[in-house]
Amino acid sequence: MTPATARRTLQSPLVPANPSPFNPGSLLSVDNLSLEALSRVLERATALTRQDPLERTRLLAKRKVALLFYESSTRTRTSFELAAKALGCDTTLVSSLSSSIEKGESLKDTGLTLRALGAEAIILRHNASGAPWLLEQHTKLPVLNAGDGMHDHPTQALLDLRTMLTHLRKGSTDMGPDVLKGVTVTITGDILHSRVARSNMLLLPRLGAEVVLCGPKELLPDLAATTGPGIRIERDFEAALRQSQVVMMLRIQAERLAGLQLDLEDYKRGFQLTQERLHTFAPQAIVLHPGPIIRGLELTGEVADGPQSAILEQISNGVAIRMAVVERALNGGRA
Amino acid sequence: MSALVIRNGHLIDPAAGVDAPKDILLKDGKVAEIAGPGKLKHPDGAESIDAAGLVVAPGLIDIHVHLREPGQGYKETIASGTAAAAAGGFTAVAAMPNTTPVNDTVDVTRWMQAPERGASVRVFPIAAATRGSKGEAINDFAALKSAGAVAVTDDGHPILKDNIMRETLVAAARVGLSVIQHAEDTRLTHGASMNAGPTAFKLGLRGMPAEAESGLVERDIRLLTELRDSRAHLHVAHTSTAAAIAAVRQARRNGLRVTCEVAPHHFLLTDEHVGLYNTHFKMNPPLRSAADRDAMIEAILDGVVDAIATDHAPHAAHEKEVEFERAPNGITGLETALGLSLFWLHKEWKMPLGRVLSLLSAQPAAVLGLKGRGTLAVGSSADAVVFDPKAEWTYRVAKTKSKSRNTPFDGWPMQGKVQWTICEGRIAYALSS
């Protein structure tokens, strides 16, 4: 038998399907949401925003939600907390710096402890990719992924989507495979270390949008384009801007560079979003940024505060989306 | 010592060129006589095993296991690890030195072989190449060899410095020991927890590039080429990439003394099996791409691979129940190697049974120069495995003899059921009916 024929004829063990998520209320990845479920989340986000605040607090009155944060966070943590409280939940925050995690308690044991204390759902931010799957497997509780390592940040992708839909589709909540057809979203910057980029790369092509990734090789390896269909790489920032209806800028994640040397001046010359670039190449596009923004690095202050910026809208949309997913979590997957 | 007769079995002894029905007399720990069925003179008082319908083969030899003692008995002990080995058909295992303390001394080497350890099968210690496996000062190989060490390696702490590796190859050659290298340029794998590639990118995990393995194999082969007259022997542990196999293949064509082993997980699984951060699929070297996996199969079938070795690496449950990037590397493998090899290599991929068994016995014995092992020729060690080649069964880790359960193969179909494992004339394992 020659090696070449051997390779052609051999069957190898199959890769089994993943039993995930365990709990129907969990939101571990944007992949967990069918288009129908996605529509429902967006619908509820809008409805909950419009509802009378006092009435709203009766929806999940005194239900217990734990926020478990292994990384610092301003937007995500605060908006999850406000969202849960807006529905009447009692929330408790456990962060790695002021808890027994510092003493070496494992994620499993921390999760079991929170469950024993009565938590009915856990919102987890963790610096290790995949941590929410581990927590869910051991607690069997609904787990909401509030960002895991370099992997996924599903509620960010959802709030980005809501922002895009407001501007480009009159706030439609009816999601189908063509709803964002003709829309090109350029994500620029530190793609390699970005969970926001990965979540958007998973979600947007399912809705018909085209995702263009832009950045230098150190922060955007060629294989990023293999993540899924509808994703391509454009190294020339201005060429990317010219095609875009949405421009999403990312922060360079100094905390994850792991020794990678980067010439920031060089980076700014190639990829900083300036008012001039925006005006020349994408005068109609909306500008998004998951935050925190570093003014003067990935974008100028002028752009951040400018008329095309939807950055603060994204933050408000965060509360709306997070109300919907907290409600879904505590209603066993029904939003 | 007592005697044992294995009757009515079909003997497959690739090293001796035997593939025929034979009765075998084992006496005083050695193979005493082999004869056609019923032709053996049954010695008085000898115990007897009826191997009708079964294959009798030289006991399997795993040249890459971690028995965790001394120092990490909560993961595995020499007793529990060798019990798992016996259940898997192995009669000898070569134990890696990354224990606590590191096995870099005559004392630890002897301690591991002492009868008090309660080993079910023969343990051949592999000593550390350098003091504390720190890659700086090489150990006294002559002394370690006389204490029983069969090879030297720094295993998980590969020797990166050219001069130290050169010195190790020369010094080991001088006393007739092989040098085993875990080929990983750790300067390229810092913080990485799986194979570099599309799957790692999707999962947001830092990846180990294939070049980290192949680059070090190529470096080692270059050093060996420079030392051509020294009789130095390089053995590449758990080869996992197409490029590393290609380098070994070329070196062999050039007449160098380079051998290599492949683990069952590397000829069966790919990085996609990691799924959603399943730590039972995390080991080092990591599961690679489908192209790399196919290259392992190809190299096994065409004879470049010298041995199937499991890299049995037990870890306690609580150590694996953590975030993927924090989980320790390694999976158990002693109980599944034969069943997987027969299922895939023999049944699915049509490799002759004798060749599969050779990769699990005669050839690994030759790699480490284990005299009188890996064959059932008269006068050799009475190490045999008796198994039903037709039996299909399912591996259940709940029944493992190991102290740990970190296997990716729980629930997998296996081919060939071990009925008896006989080590140095004693029954080390018998399938309870």
C-alpha cells in the first residue's frame, strides 16, 4: 500500500458533537442562540426598555443573580448589575481580588459555593478562554458569559447588533439570514486577542453581513479568516473604510500582548481612525468601539465624540440586551 | 520457582518470525520450551493456561510512561500504574524521570525498582539527562545505568542548549544509553495550551506551532550528524507533526541512529477533538491538525515509526477540572493502547497483526536495547500477553486500575481483549470472568 492511497482510503475517528449548553438559560456563546431566539432577545430588549420601571422590577422580584468577575470591568459589570436590578433581582458581586479566589479556591468550588448561597444564575467574566463552559458543567446553573479570555463576549455582540439595527434597519428585531445583507462591518485593531471580534465574527455573517478584518499581521494572523464564512482580511485600512457601513475599532490589549513588541507610532500611521480618514473614506459609516477606548491610540478623541460615533449608544444598549438575557436565563431559556 | 504452561494458543512472535499454534513452557521466569500443540512435556506441578482461540504474544512494552512516584502518589503509584499496565497487556514500562524529586540519582533509580513498590510488571527507569532536568549539568550516566536506568531524558524540559545536548548525546553513547528528547522549543510555546491553528484561534487559546517540535528535531539531527562516529542514539518521544516525521525519515535514510515513537492519541485524534475546552484532550505535544494526524498513520504503516508509546500521564480529577489553559498536560493510556491499535491499525487500516504487535513489543525493546524482552524465543524473559483478537468491547474508565481517570477514550470501542498478562513467569493480570 503506498502512502498516498493509504491516506485517501482511511477512515478516522469522528469529532463528536458538543453537549452544550447544559442549561437552556445559559448564554455561553452567540452560537447558542438560534435566529428565532436572537429575534426574541432583541424584541424583549426593546420591550423591557420601554416598560414602566416599577412594573419591571416585579418581573424577577427577589430572584438571586451572582456576578463573578475575574477581570476588571466597568461597562459590562455595571450594565449587567443594573439590568438584573431593573428586573427586580438581588445581585451580589464576587470579584477575584476580594474573595477566596485569592486564597486559591477553584472556579468549580466558587461556583458551587454561589449555588449553595442561592444563586439562580451566574454572570461570569474570566480571563481564561472557556471558563464559562467549565462553570456551567459543574454548577448546572444558567451561566451568562460576560467575556472569557480571548474567546467570546456574546452580550457585546448582541448590543453591537442592536446598535447597528437601530441605525441601519430602523431597529428591526426580526432576524433572518439576510437582515444585514449588503452591510460590511470592518473590525480594526487587535483581533488576535479580542473576544469582541470573535463574537462578532460568529454572529454577523449569520445575518448576511460581511465582516472585514483589518490590522497588522502581529495582531491579525491570516488564519483569522478561517474562523467562519463571510469573513475576509483587508490589510489596507483606507480600502477597508471605503467599503464599510460600520467601523468597529478595537483597543490594543496590552495585558494580553505576552511580550509582543509593537511600534505604536507605526500602528497609528496605519490604523488609527482619524476624523480625516473617516470623513474621506467612510462619511456615512457609524463608528463602534466596545470600550475602554484609548483616545489618541486606536481612534482620536474627535472621532469618539463626533457625529458618526455610536459608542455611548452601545453602552446604553448594553443594559437593554442584558435585561433580556438575564430574563431569559431565569426563565429557563424563554426570553 | 514455579512453571507455567500456555496451551492451545496461537503464538505470534514477530521478532522470532513465529505465527503458528504453539504450546509454551515458562520456567523460572524464562521461556523454557516451545512446541507444537500437545507436543510439550507437561512438567509436574506446572500451572496451566488454556489459550484456545486466543493469541499469545510477547508482553507489550511501553517505553514512555509517567508512574508519578516518587512524590506524586496522589496521581499514580508504581503499584497502580503497573496494575493498569498489566490490564493493558504490558509486561514492562519505561518510567519518565519527572518525579518529585526528579530521578537524577542512583538512589531514586533503585528506589523505583525496589520490590516494596509492589509493581505488577517490570519497571525500567529512565533517568534525567541533566541535574534536576534543568538543562545545565549532565548527570553521571555510567552510575545511573548500573543502577538500572535504560535511557536518559529531560522529557518535559527539553534540552535547548546545543552544547548540553551535544554533551548528553556523547556521554550517553559512551555508556550505551539512548537519549530521548521531548522535542519542543519551549521558547515558541510559552503560555500555549493547544496546537496552533484555526481551532486554537477560534477557541481564543494560544497555540503551539508545529515548528516548535520539528525545529528541535531538526536541531537534534544536525547535532547527531556532527557526532556521526560516536554511535550516539537519539529517540524522538511522542512525535506529533508531519514535519518532525519527515525529518526523522530523512535522517534514517542518511544512516543516522534516530528512532521515534507515536502515541495512540496522535494517530487517532486532532485538535478539533478538544471540543469546548475538554481537558481530557489536553496533552503535550498537543493534538495536531488532521494533516499531521494523517502523517502519523502513514509513518506507522510505512515503517518509519519504531514504537507505539502511550505517554501515560495520570492526573487527579481536581487537577483536570479547571480552566483549559490552567489544566496540566497529559492523559492516561496504558489500558487503551492495545485495544485502539488493534481496532484502528489492524481492523480499520489493515495493518498485519504481527506488525502491530511488533510496534508494541519487539521494536520498543530494540529502541531501548532491552535484552531478552519483546520476544518469546526460548531463553528470553517469560513476558507474555494472551488476548482474544476477535473480542470487541467498550473501554470504561470507571473500571480503571490507574489512580486517575483522565482519558479521552472513555466509551470508545476497542478490539482485542486481554485475558492474561504474564510477567517474568508470574500472572500479573487475569481477566475476571
